[in-house]
Amino acid sequence: MRFGICHSRSVAHGGTLLHFFARGLLLYRRNIPILTLAQVVALSGSAGFLLLAGIAGAELAPSRALATLPISVMPVSLALFTIPAALLMQRFGRRAGFLTASLFAFGGFLLAAYALATRNFVLFCAAAVPAGFQGAFAQQYRFAATESVAPAHAGRAVSLVLIGGIVAGFLGPAVVTHAAGWLAAGAYTGSLVALAAMYLVSAVFFLGYRNAAPVTVDLAARGRPLREIARSPVFLTAVAGAATSYAVMSLIMTATPLELHTLRGYDIADTAFVIQSHVIAMFVPSLFSGFLIERFGAPRVLLAGAALLALTILGSLITEHFVHYWGALVLLGVGWNLQFVGSTVLLTGVYRAEERFKVQAVNDFTVFGTQAAASLSAGALLFAVGWVPMNLLALPLLAPVFYGAIRTLRASTAR
């Protein structure tokens, strides 16, 4: 009898994670799959564009100093459009916003293909703006997912959407490689057209999206002033957690190709392998991070992510072999996922329904403004102070995250 009880429990625990995702897909079969597929397209497109932007910058820029300009335009424009994206969706609804953004990206990638074919550097840089515009809307997929489920399942919903990043880690580079010679207009113009077509398919997906809540809000229900919400320790912890996860990740990831290929002399294949491993590691934890949040709570998962990021930074002290860089970038990806997903779910508990768009707008502007600053400064810091000091400079950024997460955890357990 005891054996039977233990066996049934073992089966139950063994199938918990599988049931976790099965229930998620069945309960939220309309919006969540659409958002997951759109996430695949968005991340494949951004990864493909950033890869081609480096090639185009090197070939088309009038000087080497401007070679990385197309890469920089995309995260900067993403940061600038975060607040307009949230406000537009508050006014017209998520469905209209996501669909319109996909169409903008479709046009932007076609413009990039034309710019590459005509060897127009300025036009290619301009094409990065629609890509950044779409990225600002795509960053709202995770919030749209939480609005499509019960609050208790917010972690599961975010994880299900971020799983799309695993597919994108393989799909984006594959599309760029296989479609590179499709058009006679020039190398990689076919890649950009193929990526554009993916955004058109994404727009079609959003025709079936259902807004989870009314878009308009009564004047009497505008919610609390933003300054009042911003005084909440939980709000500060959630925003700091999301912003520092992106800042630390972007700083180290952006500098890695320069450190490995330019300064250490590793070949481009080895460098690409490290970056691809990092990108996959960013999203593989989505298979279980939502489950961990439902089981242990967002503050604990956020804290675990911050600990892994701290270990990544301290691990930069050991750079004797290639495997040390590879291991650090994989750990960086896992830490980013746990801290970012934990912060996202924590933020959803701060605001009321009528306050969500303004809080999400401030959060994303802070997060992606910080990311853009970290990405833009990575190369300068690396060449100025070196790999190890650059990493160590990021360590103090995690201090408020540790403090806030521990404080939030203590407050929640004291209730």
C-alpha cells in the first residue's frame, strides 16, 4: 500500500511540468499561442536584422566609426517607442497595436532590402527605426499574456510566450543563411525579404487575437497617480530587476564578440557559437521559470536570477580557456531569464487594471533605455578598461535588486 502511494506521488510529480504547459495551452488556447508565434517572428526578425546590420555597416558605412550605427539605431528606437506603444494600445487595444506594428516591421524590412540592394547606408539605418518600433510593441507580448490568464497563472503565461525565443534562436540565423542568395538584387536582400514575409504572417495571426479587457477606462477609474505607484517598494524592485537584467546582459553580450574575435583572436565560428549558445540559454529556462514562480514565488526566482548574474560577473575573473567564456555566456542567459521573468510577474501585482498601460510604459522605457545605454557603452568600456574591469563595473547594479527582492520576500512571508 505504501509503495502504491509513493509511486502515484512520483508519477504526479514527474508529470507536473508537462501538465503545467498542457493546461496552459488548453486554458488559453486563443491568445497565448498567437503571442508565442508572434514572439518567434519578432525575435527571429530582430536577431536576423542585427546580424545583417553588422554586415551592411561594414560594407556600406562611409567610415569605420559609423559601422555599428545600424545596430545602435534599433535598440535606441525601441526604447524611444516604448511609451508611445503603451499609450497607443491603451487607446486602440492590443490587437490593433500588435497588428499595426507587424505591418510596420514588414515595410521596414522591405526598405532594408532595398537599401542593401542600392547600397544606401542612410536608408539602411532608417530601416532600423520600424524594426525598433515593432520591438517596442513586441516587448508588450509578455504583459498581454498575463492579461489573458488568471493572476495565479501569470508566470506560466510569460514563460509560454518567452519559449518562442528558443525557436527564434535557430530560426533567425537559418532564414538569413538559407535565403541569402534568393534574389539577384544582391547578397542578403533575399534574407531581409524572407524576414519581412514572416512579419506579414504575424500580422495575419493577430487578426484572431482577442483583447483581454476593455480598452477605454471611465474617467472616474483612472487609477492612482504614477508617482504614488512609483513609491511602492515592490514597484521599485520589479523595475530595477528588469532593467538591471537587461543592462548586465546587454553590456556583457555586446562586448563578447569584440573580446573573443578582435582581442583574443578566436575565429568567427567560435564567437558565433558562444553568442548562439547565450541566446538559446536566455529562453530555454522559460520551460520551467513560470513553473518555479508558481511554486516558489516571483521574489525568490528574481533573487535566483540575480545570484546567477553575479556569478557570471565574478566568473569573468577566469578567462584562461574558450570554455570559460562559453560557460559565462550560458550562465548569463539563464540568469537574465530568471531575473527578467520574475521581475515581470512581480510588476503585474503592483498595478490595477486601469493603471496597467502607464505602469508598463514607464517600466519598459526604463528597461530598454538602460539596455540601449549599456549596449552603446560596451565597446568603449571594453577597449578603455578591459574585459574583467568592465564586468566588475556591472556588479554594483545588482545590489539594489538583492536588497529589494529580499525585502519583498520578507514582507510577503510576514503576512
